[in-house]
Amino acid sequence: MPIERELLEQTCLQTLRETNLNGLGERSIGKVRDSYIADERRYIVVSDRVSCFDVVVGTLPFKGQVLNQIAAFWFETTAAIAKNHLIAVPDPNVSIVQECRPLPVEFIYRGYLTGSTSTSIWTAYDKGERNYCGHTLPDGLHHHEQLPMPLLTPTTKAPMGEHDQLTSREALISQGTISEERYDEAATLVGKLFTEGQSWAESRGLVLVDTKYELGLDADDQLIVIDEIHTPDSSRYWYRDAYERAMSEGKDPQALDKEYVRHWLGEHGYRGEGPIPEIPIEVRCEAARRYIEAYEQISGRKFEPNTEAPEPRIRRNLGL
């Protein structure tokens, strides 16, 4: 049974925008996650903030719960392929993870010629560019078409409030950002994860279009998957049947990710610069519904929303 619209509207009034969990450890704030470091562990609180164009543009009801639980699902599902940082999930919005040293690169895997941002592969291709992050693209491809082969297109990791920059394997190595050996090791690892993600999505009637991976090094200097994996924030999903129908009709595929919010912002003149338009409650609720639908479709599990006031609940579950 779909989540009730009335519940989504009510929860818009008590979304988890930020936390201040005194006594848990040193706090650091990201675009979506608040982290607290203590005793060589990191407590990640996944807020309801939504980030588009590398800017926090508002909140969505239950978004943090969905992201935290779908990341946990994927960490569990891919554990045989890659070691990850997850230790425990003590609260719907919280993960306890292993502290590590993040690599200064985000690994973006793309399977389709799509996107709406200024850095997207489709935007570059539509402008006539045929070299993208070190990859040569053939002429004659169409919007949303599957690429001849999946491409790894890395970006730099920008501080909060700044934009990630497209780069390439060659540029990262020549600048000394990462060694050739480490980059190639990471590329092999994320390639396996993307293949597994696409295969799983296919079995669930979905297309994993593209995704972002973040990696770190553990105490033994071994690669470990961190942050999130294959969530609607870090990934683009389409319904397989709807994608094929949209392509035959020359339309945009239906997305199960935050592309819906990006499109709304773009239609209202916002692409990461200037004042942020206030996102109306009906758009926030529809976006939340899509996040929940993505969780259920991907995992095969029913989303059970926790409707308690989030910060008191988190404090109780963490023993604060």
C-alpha cells in the first residue's frame, strides 16, 4: 500500500534538516550527512536535506530514512565484491561506520548518454564535445541512449558549497592527486560494483543509469567503499519498460531519483547559482514518494516510516 499523502505532508513540517548531538563526538557537516567522529568510528546521520547542483535546496520527508536504509541494503548485497565501512544501523537515519581516509576522487560510472546538469555527459555531447573525461565518444548518439560501453568519469571532491570538477584518469595521475596503481585498483573495484548494480537493477525491472562511488583506505591501506552506494541520491534509475517506451516516443524516461527535483528547479530558472526557489509541498511530497518507491522497487522490501520526532529518537537509540 503506497504511503499516504497526508502523512508525507505532515512530515514536511518536521523533517530532519540538521543535528547537534552533543557528546557524540566532533561534528562535520556535508551536503546531506552530519558526521560525528569518536573512538575510531564515525556516526553518520543521514538528514532529509536534498542537494541539487551541489547546493542544498531544501528537505524531503523521510528522505534520510530511505537513503540510510537503501545504502545499508546495498552494502550488504555487495559485501562479497567490495569491503565497505558499515558496522551497524542503530536508527533509521543513522549508520555507525569504520573511520578511514577518503580518496580525493569521486568515481562516476555512466551507462547512458543522459543528464541535465552543466557537467553531464549529455550536455557536453549536445554541445559537440566528443572527448569526455578522457573518453572519445562517437558521433550519432542520441539523448538517453545507452553508451557503447559504461564509462568511468571521475571528478574532484569539492568542499561543501563548491562544485565538483570533471577530470580524467590522466589528469589525476599527472597532478599527483592519486597514484596510477591506486587509481587503476579503484577503477577495477567500482567497475565490478557497477556491473553488479546494473544486473540487480535489471532483475528488479529497473535500469541503473549512472552512479557515484566514494572510496577510502582503511588502517591496512586497503580500499573500502564509503558514504553511500546505489542510492537515489548517488544514482539515476529508470523503469526498464518505461525507458523503452519513452525512447520510442522521443520522451524523457521516468526517473526514480532526485532528477525530478532538478527538473523542477531548472524549470524555475535555478541551476546552482543565485537565490533558491522555495520548493512547494506538493513537489516535496512527490519527490519523497519517488524515493520511497525506489527503495521498495530496488530492495523488494516495504518501507516502514518511523514518524517519531527524529532528533529525540536518534538520541535515545544512540544512548545519548
